[in-house]
Amino acid sequence: MGESGRFSSPKTCPAAPPEAMSLVGPLCKADMQPSCLGLYCGKTVEIINGTEVLGSCGVCPRGQRTDVGKICRECTGAPERYDWLYLGFMAMLPLILHWFFIEWYSGKKSSSALFQHITALLECSVAAIVTLLVSDPVGSLHIRSCKVQMLSDWYTMLYNPSPDYITTIHCTHEAVYPLYTIVFIYYAFCLVLMMLLRPLLVKKIACGLGKSDRFKSIYAALYFFPILTVLQAVGGGLLYYAFPYIILVLSLVTLAVYMSASEVETFKDLLVRKKRLIVLFSHWLLHAYGIISISKLTNVYQDLPLLALVPTPALFYLLTAKYTEPSRILSEGANGR
């Protein structure tokens, strides 16, 4: 079938020689099917007797977005590496917050922190797997997606056209399918699994804590999950482009704050407690994740050596901590040095 058959409509195109049909088809379509208004309005396609028939301009169905010709086409591509890194970042946020509040409320003498950390990791891991399984195609760990082209793809509700400045044509749909909604599904599964598993675990093993403190890490999650949901709903597009730099900045700041609060000034202080090494290695993993997200590993041989920079902030802190000791600065200032 020629190109004219692809965009046929109830009206007929002018007669043309067979060798010219490839040109007449698109021209006829442009004359009889005017382009839709707005960035994200498109024409749905129906197959009638093996022929594509275009519908009226409007919102594209879920899992589709408009192409260059303003036709709604199904998203058949796979997420790019950067898309997976973004989804990994959004998946890490609740896990990191879980671990932070578990450590914060567990207390120094509590032996339940480790089990709660493992449970939180299990909850988020199972939630991620289930989220992928229920996404299209269902039952597979692979997902199909639309390619992100620009920031406005995340905020299609802001680009509904109003031709006469009175009537608005609503064309809001998920142009970045499924990167926007899949995060909400993941958070929902995380919350459900937490409510099913964590209270039973805490009640059994958190004997080192008072009754009022046992469930504080769970209460904290009931606060930060809505916050993360609003953050994704409002700032999902901004996070998509900025998350590598957010990871690097926050990981550097939190590492410096932790080492300062723990009074780590030498390598010996770092080796005194295993917990400090675990925190250090965790921040190094975040540094590496941020570097990989920025470089996207487009050139493996050129980008992988950048991972050698991961230990640099910690080494710089340890080498310069003795020169920034407040007591030393005050004493030198008093002596007039």
C-alpha cells in the first residue's frame, strides 16, 4: 500500500499517476486534515478495512504521543540509560529516607536497626519489581516508553490550546509515558508493603525502644511519602534534568556534615567504628551514581576514569580538617598569628 493509503480519510484525494501517489498522499492529507493546534493535541488513528482513518484533534490515549505530523502514535521504544538512572534516583529517595529515620529513631543501644534497614531494602526492592511487572507490557521487567524531547513534555497541562481565548481544547496526556506515573505506582507499592511488614517486625524486635519510639520511623514515612508524591507531581520534569547534580551536591554536603558531627579528623578516627565506614562507602556510591548520571557513559573509555574522583571529597576533608579546627583558629587569632 502506498503512502496515500496510510493517511486516507472519508474524503477522496485528486486522481494522480501511480508514480506520484507518494507525493499526492501527504499533500492531500495536509489539505484535508489541517494540523492540530497546540503542542500536544493530535489525531487518533483507527484501522478500518486495513486503512488508517484519522479522527478529530484531541487528547492522545494513554501510552501514545503525537509525532511530527500531529498523529497519535503508540510509544514502542525502550527507556534510555538516562531514563533508567532517573527512575533509579526516584526509587532511591524513599529507601534513603527510610534508612535515615530508622537510624535517627533507633537509638544507640537498639539492636533492631539492622533488621529494619534490611526490611526497608526488601520493601523497596519488591515494590520496584512489582511496579515493572504491572507496567506495560504486563508480566515483563521491560517497559515501553515515549522519548523525552523537552521539559514541556512533563507539563502538557500547561499547553492546552485556546483558539478563541474562550474554549480550551484539553490535550493533557502523559507525553513522557510512563516516566511520570510509574513513580506514583512505585510509591504506592512501597507504602502498602511498609504498612504490611514493618509494624510486625518493629513490634517483635524493637524491644530496646520505648513504646512511643518504636513506630516513629513508620510515622516519618507517612509524612515523607506524600511529600515525595507532591515533589514528583510538581517538579518531575525539573528533577529529570537536575537529579545528577542534586545527587552530587547533597551527597557532598551530607558527608561533610556527618564527618564533622562525628568529629572525624583523621583516617584513624574513620576506622574506629564500622558504621563510619559504611556511611562513607554509601556516600561514595552516591558520588559514583551522580557522575555516571551526568556523563551517561556515552563514551565508556572516556567517562569511566571519572569514577576515580569519587574518593576525592573525603580525602580532601581528612587532609584539611586539622587546619579548620575552630579551637585552633581561635587560639591562633588570640596569639596574633
